[in-house]
Amino acid sequence: MDRFHGEALAALDHPTEGGNETIGAWLARRGYHESIVGGWIVPFCAAVWSSPTDAAGAMNARALFGFL
């Protein structure tokens, strides 16, 4: 989780990073392991926004970083 936290904070410092990208695409592009994606990030997003897990990966990456 340290890697995700650091990269998400760094993305907020760069206005174009993750701008129109989904969190699923952002994580895939960076090679995050499924245990992090499916075991923490997607369920977390689904719980916070009361959405189905299949919709959580389609959330805007930059909006998620700002929330976290």
C-alpha cells in the first residue's frame, strides 16, 4: 500500500496524471498486482461509494486520489 499511496500523492502533483483515466486503467498501466487491485482498492471504492465492485474500477483515478 505504500507504493500506491506514494504514487497517488505524486499523481496529484501532476495535473495531467490520471486526469481522464479510470482507476482500473491507472493501476493496470503501473503493473499493480491483482491482490492489491481486487483485494483492497476495488472493494474499498465499492464500499465508500456504495457501488458494485465491477463499477469501482471505472471510477476516475484523479478523483479517487483527491478523496484519499
